[in-house]
Amino acid sequence: MAAVFPDVGVSVHDAAEARRIFALSMPEPPREPPVGEVSDRLIRGPEGAPELPVRIYRPYEEELAGGAAPTVVFFHGGGWVLGSLETHDATARAMCRASGAVVVSVDYRLAPETRFPEPAEDAYAAVRWAAENIAELGGDPEALLVAGDSAGGNLAAVCTLMVRERGGPRIAHQLLIYPSTDPLAETESRRLNAEGYFLTEAAMNWFGAQYFAPGSDLTHHYAAPLRADLSGLPPAHVVTAGCDPLCDEGRAYAAKLRDAGVPVSEAHFPGMFHGFLAVGDLLPDSSEAMAGLGKVIASTASDRKIHGEDGGPEG
């Protein structure tokens, strides 16, 4: 993964150049696993902003078992600068297959062309659109979820704060996959995992400089949800990796949610690195993490139940 990823913050400092290198280096994304239907469309963005591209993944009809399906609004990672519908196509497909849910992958605007908090506003607009069109999408109004990995996990968490402050729509569950929860965090995992495990401290600093304009309030809860009052938020499932600089702030977020009275399940994989979910079936831990996400998603539908234990191996 490190071999194809642009060395941002070290030898690559321009976002457009980073995207060019990333696009040239990435292999052709596999169209696996198969799902029932995939469609691209444009949806309404925030007021005064352009429309948002989304890609909608639907399960096979037999996986719906005659019932209404959950709907997951998914935000890709990439430091708010990189990533697209294409880079996370396989992840969205796997989530659809693992859960039997409709997955709406959102192509929010990227930094530095669009900076904090506008990508978060894009994310909230996509959640509102999904809620307004839930009958066309999954059909279960009680089973609307948000999910995201890394920077996308930050956006998913921020969406739950926006929903609470703005009076809806209701979110049934939040799925946070190695999320960024505090750009000012000084944690042990950031120190120990600063080099050698794909995501580096230099890259995180560069991503932050692209997303947050000079003078931005990095303690604002839309930037650092870990610093927010977390009471009254939807139940959460938090996936963390032991060899990830973001590990400690992800686990701290789960702990703070729990302290605020929010139901939380965790899947912690001590030997994994940031981005491991994208590896898919090549890694048993990735398969286990996705299976766990699928069970949590499926459990939100009114006619489905979760099976097995939450989470991965603790360490």
C-alpha cells in the first residue's frame, strides 16, 4: 500500500499532484464482491453548493428476504484530500454483501479546494437526502446509518453531532472505522506508530494542513468530535487497528461515547494497520472486521437480528 501511495508531506506537497500519482499508481479496482445493482447519480448538496455524486449499491433481491433493508451512508477515507467512489468501490461492495443493506457512497468535495467545514456539510446533506428518499433506497426509516473510514469516519461522527443539533434526521447507528477524532491529539499511538505502518505522522500533518485553513479552530467539535459533548448520540461500532497512529483517539472516542451513555461495540485488531479493511479477503482480520460491520448493520433493520459476538480480538 505504501508503495503506491503518494509520499505526501515529504516529497509530494501539492494535492493535485498527489491525486495524479495516486491515480496512476493504483491498480484497476476490482469489481468484487458482486452485488445486486450499482448505480451512479447526483443528489442535492448543501445550499449554494454543487450537486453531490453518489454511488448506490443494492443487495440481491434474495438477500432482502422480503423485508425492508437498512441504508448506510458511507464516507470514504483519504485525509479529506484523496479518495473517491472508485478507490472505495470494493469496500462499499463488501459492506453491501456483508450486511444485506443498501450502501450510498458519497463523493464529497475534497480539500484544499473545499476546506473545513464544507465537506462535513456535504456529508450532512447526503444523510438528509438519504432520509428523505429512504423508501426508494432501503425502505426502513428506522435503519438509516452513517459509516466511514479514517477521514470519512470523522465525517460520519460529525454528522451525528449535526443531526443532534439540527433536529434530525434520525440515525440508527454510526460505524466508525479507524476514525480521526481529534487533529490536536498527542497520543501514544501517534508517537509509536508515526513511521513504518503506512499512515505516517508527516502524512497526517499534511492532510490536516490541506483540510483546515490557517486560523481554523481545531478544537471545534466539527473538527474534533472527541472534544464534543457526546450525550444523546446514536449507538456506535468503532473499528481500530493497533499499528495505526489513530488507534488511541479511536478507542478514546469509543470510551467517551460509553461514558456519555451511548451504547458502543468495539472491534480492535492489535496487529493491523491503518487502512487494513481495504485489503479485503487477503487478510483474515479484514474479513472479520467486515463481517462484524455487516452484523451490526443488519441488526438495525426491524426484522433482522445480530448474531455472534461484537468486535475482533482484544489486545
